[in-house]
Amino acid sequence: MSTIDCVKATPRPVWLDFEAIDARCAELGATNDAERAHLLRTTPSSLSRWRRGVMDITLTRAAELAEAIGLTLHDIVAVSPRPSPPPRLPRGVRDNLED
């Protein structure tokens, strides 16, 4: 009779490649977060949290996202985290900086 050893793995965060995800969603006609979330079968708030890195995603859930838009897990998982984009400034402040 064979035995199975239990291996304890240290969990590592999963980072998504949003450039690849956004590009594929655009190919499918989704141009805003609500449309992208619908294609990915999730909510806009979850999509935002994953994008900003404030909520972890499991490999299983990432695979579901990939399948929803016709990609593979390999296509959408990033090797390392990307820096978060700078926060958007309010319209009035932004206008003053552009002058």
C-alpha cells in the first residue's frame, strides 16, 4: 500500500497581470470596470480590490477569471506585483497641474 506525505506550503500572494486582462476585455468590448467585472463574472468592487492589491485572490478564483475571458491562468498571473498607480487627483487640482 502506498503512502502520501503531507507537504506544507507557505502561501504566496497571487498577482494578476491587469494589462493582459484589460487588453482581453477590450477585445471583447468591455471598456470600463463595470463591463470588465461582468465579463469576469465578479463585481466591480472585487475587481478594484484585486487591482489595488488590497484583497488577495486564490489561484482557483484567478483560473475562473481567466476562463471567463478565454485565457489561461498562465496568461493572467503576473510574476511580481506591479506598483499601484498613483491616486487620481480631484478634477480641480488636476486642471491646475496641467496648466
